Amino acid sequence: MSAISPAIALEQLTSSGNLFLEVFRHGSLVVEIYRPEKVDLQQPHTRDEIYVVVAGTGQFECGGVLTGFGPGDFLFVPAFVPHRFVDFSEDFSTWVFFYGPEGGE
């Protein structure tokens, strides 16, 4: 497996016309690149997930708690917990890592 750079993943995402794109899968691990436009409308997920911010800044709301974020930051979300990115910059993008069983670990 070759490395997957943010630049190539974002290029593929733009070409897809979607807000997110799966770029890797192995066992229970699914890796996506995600770039919401203006408003993050995602709903809680059925698996645990990790975000690693590629670019941009903003606020991350998870379980009612707001946290500032920037490039390189790691954010964990347990399965079923409401969360979203708010007040994020136009260049915001993030890796998304889903892992483990349905319902979380």
C-alpha cells in the first residue's frame, strides 16, 4: 500500500462531488477524507471514530462540549455521541477513522 497524501485524497474528493470519500479499508478500519461546506450536517455514527484535522481551524462540538481545533489535532468521538464541526474556516478538511464493532468498544 502506498501512502495516501491529503492533497491526493482532497483531489479525489473534489472529483467525486461528495463531502466525504472513503480512501482506505482494512479489517474494521475505514478511513475517509471529509470536507463539509459551510455547515456540518452529520449525524451520530454507530462506530467509534477519530478525526485528525488536515487543514483549517474552528470549533468541534461533541456531546455538548465545544473545543477549538487546528491542523494536526486529534479528536475522538464514541459511537452514538452527537457531534459536529462549527465555525470552521473555508479550508477545513479532516481525516476520519472509523474502527471497531457497531456500537463502539
